[in-house]
Amino acid sequence: MASPRALLSVWDKSGIETLGRALAGMGWELLSTGGTARSLREAGLEVTEVSEVTGHPEVFDGRVKTLHPAVHGGILARREREDDMSALGELGYLPIDLVCINLYPFEAVAARDPPAPIDELVEMIDIGGPTMIRSAAKNHQDVLVLTHSDQYPGVLDSLATADGSPSGVSREVREGLALAAYQRTAAYDAAVSNELESRFADTDVPSRIHVASGQGTGLRYGENPHQPAAFYPTASGPVGLAAAVQHAGKELSFNNYLDLDGALRLVRSLYVTCASEPHGCIIVKHSNPCGVAVDTTQVGAWENALASDPESAFGCVIAFTKPIEKDTAEAIGDHFL
């Protein structure tokens, strides 16, 4: 029986040597390209260059490496279809059972300040990577597709349980990997579209906005207790409330985040417009400000903001223009937040 084959081609090489070594230890043949192949060889692993599989060298400074029927035929051939496998053999191609790809860091280059030159940005638009990811995800019943190093341990565990055989990996694992793959390519294309819209379109407002998010987190409940809700960071990484750290208390609800967002927006404005005042405090309830004050002390700002409407401030969100001080925390005491 032929050894299963894995194609590994990654920009971010975190964990790739560990993955390659584990696969090789389970009898897999490793295919790779460019820098990934070098990293694997430096780790002492035997690697077959994709150019040996395709019979075609990498060209145009690596713009064309894996865009070849020998690669995509090996990925897309349906193992249960006799005609597919017969055609694959007639062409002299072999199946590819695992594809591990992460993409050129377009989002990171697009986020640079000052902006990256357009020529540099365009070179960060990955072509072969998304194509292989989509091919592998389409044929997920036969091919495992990995798009992030976080997935490596779980997939290796599944393979180890199946004695290294890709066919022994469960349908649930395959479907989860395929879903993550399409989510990644969708977010990547959205980032490219949005960035090129901002650079190429001569309009005051974009004609289209494509929104992608990071992994969502379930909330305690939605606007009402019977409604589900989740909180999603931006695809480029957590910022604003998504980057906040909860030090204590129960899981937040949709309404908590709504009030937190309002408080954060208001306190930013207060910080700018009242910059001459040492301390500012905002109290928000049900998205409405029910107390705003500035003072020479943080405790004074809190007490004056609370005095604005103490009844509405029950179960409120408080925001300060500076990190909270011990005296202020003690003054807030048992006030229900």
C-alpha cells in the first residue's frame, strides 16, 4: 500500500517541523515548496519538492509553484470513484491526502502605517495557497486541510488514533477543518477586496464593504435572557473591547457589551475634550449616559457622576479617563455594577 502524502507549504512556519516529523514518523511522504522545504530538510526530514511532482520548476519569483494538475488532480480526485482514480493513474499523478497551507500575510502588510507601496502589497496576494486550500476543503471527505498551527496537535492525535491512516480520521474532524478553511479564504479575500477598494476606487465611500471576523465567543444571553448572543473580534485581531481583560465577575451579556461600548466611546470623548481636568468619569445604563463628571480627584469624579442620577446608576457600567485607583475602588464599594 502506498504511503499517504502530505503537501506542506506555509508562510508562518510555527510548528511545521513538529508536524512534518510526526507525519514522517507515521509513514507519510512529505511534499513541499521553497522555504518550507528548506525548513523541513534542516530539521533532518526527507522532502520531495513539488517541482519534482509537477515536472515544472517554480517560475516568476515563486508566483507559480503549485498551480498544476499534478497537484490539484492529486487533491481533488475522489477516492471512491473508480473513474477518478483510473484517470489519476493514467496521468501519472498520485493522491495527496493532507494539505497544510497558511497564506501570505496580506492583512499585516495592508495594516502598515505609513501604507506599504502597492507593488509590495500586490506581492502579498496569495494565489496558489487559497487555491489549494479550496481544493482540499472541497474534497474534505478524502483530504485533510490545515490552515493554522493551532490545528496541528488535534489532527496528529486523530491520525495517531487511526495508526497514521488519513481514512481513519472522523467525518466531524474533516468537516470542521473544511469549514475553517473556507472561513479563512473568505476572510482573506475580504481583506484584499477592502484594501484594494480603498486604494483603487475614486469614491468618497466604498461601493462594497466585506466584513470578516475572528473567532466568536458566546455571551451569557442576548438583549433578553431567552436570546442567544456572541461577541466577535475583527479578523485582523482583537482591538478595543475585544482586547479588554475581564479580571472578575460572571460572563458578560449582550447588554453589558452594549453599555461597555457606549461608555468607552464617551470616555474617549471626555478624555479629549476635558484634557485639562485630571480625572473624568462616565456612568452608562441601557446605552444612555446617566452621569458624567470631571474633578481634580478620581474619587470626586465618581461621586459627582453618581450624584447626577443615582437611581439610574443601579446595574451600570463605569468608565474612567485614567486607570482606576484604590481609593476610587473603595469608594465604589458595594455599588451594584
